[in-house]
Amino acid sequence: MGFNLTKTIDNFEENNDITGFEPVLGGTLCEKAVWVDESACIGCRYCAHVATNTFIVDPEYGRSRAIRQDGDSLEILQEAIDTCPVDCIHWVKFEELENLENSLDRDMFQSLGKLPRINKH
């Protein structure tokens, strides 16, 4: 008996549960994730300079954000966490990541981005 593609597709069931094996994690099990508490971030950019494949600084708010969980090695991520002067970068359970991101109210942030231009004349 050969492989029946139609039967396989018919039996496919979409699963939206977070498993830790998502492609963003490189397909390997990840029990913890790195998360930036943007409400506490002062925009120093240290983490983005250390772990360049994991953190960016949001141009609108001037605060750091983790954009990838598999961008840098665990050692580099820990170094970035250790360089944070306000300790706003945390290891969290991967399953908690979405709830933490949703708990941030970015509309309440004061921009730490570019300073306003001042007319000298």
C-alpha cells in the first residue's frame, strides 16, 4: 500500500498550542525565553550591542525588544542580560511569553527615541 496524501490532508488538524518546538526556536525544545520588560527599559541599547541577533531598539519608543529567541547563544543572551543597568531583561517560561507581551500597554510609554529638534533661532 502506498502513501495516501488525500487521506493525510483530510485527517490534518490545526493545532495552535505553543509547544516550544516552533520554527522561531530552530525546531529544538526551548524551555525558557528572553523577555524585555519594556516599561522598565531606559533605552541604553547595551543588550542590542551584545546580542545583535536577538534584540532591537524600537525606533518609536526607544526601548529594547527581543525579536528572536534563537538569534544568539545562551551565553551571549546571558551576557546581554547581565549588561542591563536596570535589570529589565528576564528569563521566562516560553509558555508565558505571549501573555507577558500582551500585558504591555505600549500606548502608555513615553518615547525614549530621538530627541525633538530644537530651533536655535
